[in-house]
Amino acid sequence: LDTTCGFPVNAKDYHEKTFRPSVPLKSDFKHLFRVVPAEIFLKSFASDRSHMLDKCSGKYQMPPPSYPAISTPENKNNLMDSFVNMKNKKIGKIMN
């Protein structure tokens, strides 16, 4: 997430200033986190940047980064949705 916290910042301060847990939210909007062991993440995460494309025009909404899209020998396709969609329980552990 984007934040205005300085750097470096400890995890407790980052969490409180970024997610503001003291602010009441409807259950549909509660914060969820996917915790994935680093080894699994590095082997499985891939992003072909399709999430950056405008759905109507198919063009990038903002210029893409200059470095190559993220892929692994096992995964070349976009798996970002698999990590972002909290209904998908196959990867990592969902926590609040």
C-alpha cells in the first residue's frame, strides 16, 4: 500500500498509520491479509501486468515499470488475482 509514513518505519506504526485499525468498518470492508511463506511466494507469484490495462481500450492506464514483468520458471501467467482475491484460500493463510 502507498503510505506517507517515513522510512524506515516499524511494523506497528506502519499498521496503525496505514490501516487505521481504530476506525470502525463494515464487515464487507474489513482488512484482510494473505500471509505466504517467502519460498512459496517466490516460486509461485507472477504478474503479467494485465491488471494495469484499461478494460475497454486494452492500453496501460499508467506507463508500466521499465523492468520485466514478474514471472517464475513455474508461472508465466498473471497470478496476481489469486493473491489479491481473499476468497481464494489455496495460497497462504488469510488473516485479519
